[in-house]
Amino acid sequence: MEIGTIISCEGSPNSSEFLFNIDKPAVKVVKKGQFVQTKNEFGWVISRIEEIYRSNKYFENVEIVEEVKNAMPTKEWESVIAKAKTLGIKANGIERNKSSPSPGARVSLCDKEILKEFFGFDENGLYLGDIDSHELPVKINMTKLLQKHFAVLALSGAGKSYLIKVILEELLDRDKSKGQIAPIIFDTHGEYIAFDTDKQYASKTQVFKSSDIRIGLSDISMSTLYHLLPDLSPAQKRELNKILKDMKSENDVFDLEDLERNIENNVRSSAKYVLLDIIHEMKSLHIFGKSDYPSANSICKQGILSVIDLSDCTSQRKRQIIVYYLCKKLFEARQKGKIPPFLTIIEEAHNYAPERVAKYNAVSKGIIEKIAREGRKFGACLALISQRPVHLATTALSQCNTHIILRITNPYDIDHIGKSSEGLSSDVLKSLPGLHIGEAIITGEAANQPICFKVRQKKVQDSPIANELEKACIDYSEMEKNNKKDLDAFR
């Protein structure tokens, strides 16, 4: 559909941008953000509408505005002008633009087939949503999105979890012949256990509660234990190492109770009481046992979603230890080819890989950064979800080659995203605070150009714990009323 004609003015058209006059019948059709095409000697020039202006020569002179506004049909002299930024050119393939279009050239809304090729969409890809203004499905190649990792960034309530549910649906619905990955999500708030109760996805979902997870003390390596206890002195490490070495040679399995007894009976140095205090702290976490649970093989299954439900855990340190230990087990197993390729999704990633925090309070940061740096070689994929990207470890975020960004208003976060996301122009960054809930911009490896799209409707039902605020208040009032009745009856 032709919508206008390129006009000539100072410095325009050029290889980067041009202005075009919108045909009057097309004024109601043309919108900011749409993609347009026009022809030059090299092929089809693909551009995005950056802004739309209106002008009227009768209102250029302020002094005569009052005289003319009621005297003439001034609306007939109004012009609607669009500014378009050139993105590339479709010739034999998709190339960088080499020349400007000509004044007088006609401009059309971009053909859907050209747009598909231009963005690099894949008919067998993951269907995330639609480009509304073109009614074009956004289908992203799975390898491009996952292999080099991705991040979902947005403020709370903008639709991060909703988008992740859509991505998980696509992965679970994917046919084996097209390649299935094993999705694993560390669920901080219990938002994804809904998959386990949904009729369509219950058979493809397994949930591991944090209260059931155990780290087998007799199987843990000394390097792993020292990583979990970074504040041990060299003398304390020597004593602990000697005790554990003796216990491993004498027993098949043992737990913290056994370790505590051995320290009590066999350590004679000043390190004894420090080590006993550390054992006491480890016991309070209720995570160390005689054997590991779950195993890497039971967590990682193609086409099966594993939800590591951390919602019943109030200790951030315990959460970090779980994320660290399970990610380490999965990555090492994948390096040896013992488990299939997997996707690890980490919600609230800034809490597990913080930028500037002491080692004791960031035990999971190192393994997340390791997977981010090396995972692509082994099919160990990573997705980081965060509402505060400025607090997320730069090393991890910079290795996510695709960013999906929803609404963000904090200027520090926007500035941080601008510095870490490839291909985001200043006008796209400025649009982030104005995105509606459910609107997202994808940029980086998975798409040839930044794309603004509307996330599709999810299929899975909401989690039973995701109550509305009003209902939560009513439920609490009812509980208080019943408690009072019980108390009065007891009296």
C-alpha cells in the first residue's frame, strides 16, 4: 500500500533518513513505529517511521493566526509529514544502505515477506507475539535466541513473567523433530508452578521444592565447600580438610552431625570453635544431607519443564546456595555429555549475580558468570530476568547477546541498558518508559533489527498463589474474623 512521497529539504533525503509527505487518504493508517519501503538503484530501502509532524503555512505567522483561523478552510492546507530512519536495504540479501532514495519516490508500507526476511524471522521459530501495525507474527529462531543467552529486563509488573511463560509454552509445545531443549527455571516467587496444575502442561512439568533439595556432604568437593564458606582462614581450611579426608576414607556417607562430632573430638587447635560455629550455621539452612537430591539427570529432561520452587525459602543465602550447586551440577554434567542441552532461567537475577557484593553474599554469582561465558560451547543456555539491570553483574549481562526489554522508567537502568544492548538507538531508548504492559522490544542476536511487538496471549492459567490484592485483603479479614470467633468460643 502506497502511503506518501519523499520530499526534498535541507540535508534530506540522505542515506540515514528522509522525510515524506503522507497522502491524505493514508493519514489514518500511518503510525509512528511502522516500517516502510521505497526503491532506489540498489533495491528496496527499508526504514522505520521515527516521528510524524503536521504543518500548515497559514499558521506559520503567529500574528495572523487569529485572523485566518475562522476566515478560511485552513484544514485543507494542512500537510502531514513523516520522518523515517533507514535501517537497511534488501537487494540480493539484507545489506547496509549504500545510497539515499530520490525526492519524489513513492513510499509504501513494508511488504510482510520482506519484513520477515529483514528481521530474520523463522517459520519454525518461537512465536512470541505480533508487530501490531503490520499484523506480522514475531517468530524467533530458537538457536539464535537461546544459544548465546538472553536477558528479559523490565520494571515490576511490566510483564516479564508473562513473557517467560509464553517462551516456556513455545518450548514445551515444540515438536521433537524441530529440536527440544530442557527448560529449568529458578522460581523465586512461585509464579511458574501453575504449569504443574495446568491441564495442558501438567504432564510436561515437574516441581522441586526448596525444602526438599539436599546437598550430599560426603559427595561435595573441597573446592565447592570452600566456595560456600569463603571466609575460612588457611588454618581453618587445613583442619577441616584433614577431618573430611579422614571421614571420606572411613565412611561411604556422612552428614553435618557426623562432621560436628569429629570436629568436637579431633580438633585441638583454636580453629575448633570457629568450625563448630560454621557447622551450626550450615545446619540452620536445612540443605546439607547425606546424599544429593535431585540429580542432574532428574532435573534435565528434554521437553520437560523443571521448576525449582524457591518461594517457600526465606533465606537469600540458602537460595543462592541452591542456585549455585544445581547450576554447577548441571553445567558439569552437560560438559561431559551426560544430560541434554538445557536452558537455565534465573528470575530476579540481580539477587543471584549482583554487581558489587561480598563473596559470602554472592555465592551463586561465579557459576552464573561461568555459564554466561562458556555455556554456548556446550549447549548450556542461560536466561537472566531482572527488574534492576543496573544491579546485575555486568559480566553476566554483557554475555546475553539478545535483550528483550519491556517497560522501564528508571533513568539509571535505561542508561545501563543503552550501554549493554547492541543496536538500540536513542529514540528506542526514549520509548522504553512509554511502553504499555505487554509491549516489548527485542534486540541483539535473535533479530536483525530492534523490533517492538505485543506479547501474545499465554495459554497457561495463572498461578493459584497469584491472588489480586483485594482478594488477599478480604481473605485476611475473614481469617481474623474466624480467629476472633474461635477465641471468644474458647473463653
